Amino acid sequence: MVEQERIDERLDRAAQRLLAAYPPAAAIPVPTDLALADEREAQAVQARVAAALGTPRGWKLGGIVAGETPRYSRLFAEWSQASPGRFARDAFHRVFLEPELAVVMGEAVPFRETPYRLDEIAARVESLHAAIELVDSRFVEWPAVPALWQLADGLSHGAFVLGEAAPAGDLRQMRDAAYRLELDGETVLDGRGGHPGGDPARLLVEMINDHMAATGQGIAAGEVITTGTFNGVVEMRAGQRARLAFAGIGEAILDLG
């Protein structure tokens, strides 16, 4: 009991350190005095930070490595907008953009011990969307941040823009979707498929099943889940407009003031 109290106190201090590093406060170095032992501890810090940040809106997948279960963290209503979105540059330490596909759950996915299949999840998805994630970090060393601290820091989440939608169908269109990301009309990222985790629909199902196994909780109707960048990140400067288009799905627009 005493040992667990010490662990909880250390995780509380780690969460407070992160919360104190959100703008307008300065970013901080990765703590060397508050070691995180494993992903379970990193997720516990993330949960503490999330509880203080805002209203849960859904989930983001990130830190994706091919063949591994995707890592994930919270999206927040206060930092999510429908396209066209607009955020202030001084609300972040840095702004990098990721072109993503997101789903909105039309029906709840109730907790159960047996993992869900793709067809069962697809049947509960209301719509498929183009989406832009704004990447930020509370650490001065970003992107060279240890994986556990990235997870504790919400996988470097800054904000989110949900774009136009298409019918979800069986979600097969996610794997080879063609996309183009522009800044002020100039293409900065484009391609077809090539998501680092392979098939975003598969990652979605794996995330939901992992979340249930870890927490004993399902996914609520109306939650948004964005499935990670197709092709890295691109820096965005104040005064620019970003436009992301996914062929046959829709577009998302973001202005940075």
C-alpha cells in the first residue's frame, strides 16, 4: 500500500508538471527526476492530464508502428472544431499538421470480452471524414521525446479539425485513400494509401479492442476517432490556410491566426 501511494504521488507530480507546461507557460525539458516505468504508468499520467484539460470528444491514434497495437489518447471538445476551423498560433508551442481520416461513431460499441471484428465496428460507424490534427508538445526536445513521455503527453496532441464526411460503408476505402494537403494553395503532402500502420480501419478496430481490454469500457455513440497521419507532419505558420482533401471523402480547412 505504501509503495502504491508512492507511485501515485509520482504520477500525480508528472501530470502536474505537464499541465503547468501548456501555453501561455513555457515548454519544459523531459523530466529526469520522474521516471515512467512502462506504458501503464504513461497512460495513467495521460489520464490525469486529460481529466484536467477538457471535455472528452473522442480519441486519436498516434505513435503508430507497423505491426504494433496503436497507441491512443483523448480528443477534447474545447480543442476540436468542424471545418473550416480556426485556431490562434499563440495557443500552442508549435503547430505541425497531420493529414488523417476520422470516423464518427453512430452507435455505441458496448464493452464485451470477445474482441470486435471489423464488420461489427464498421456497422456502427456513422460517417468517414477528412481530418487535420494539429500536433504540439509540451516538451522542448520534441520530436526527440521518449515514447513513454510522448504517450503521457497525449501523443503530442494540440487540436483537431473534423472535415467533410462520406458514408462509411465497410471502411475499405480507408486503406488506399488518395489525399493532398496544401498550405496557401501549395501542395506540401500528397499520396495514396501508405499509412505507416497499414490499414487505418484495422488500426481502428485494434484500438477499440485494446481500450476495452485495458479499461473495461466501450466506445460511446458520437465519439470521434482519428486514425493517425498518412504521411508525417508539416509545419504551419501564423496567417496560413491549410486545405486537406481526400478523394471521394471530402476536405478539411484550417486557418491559423
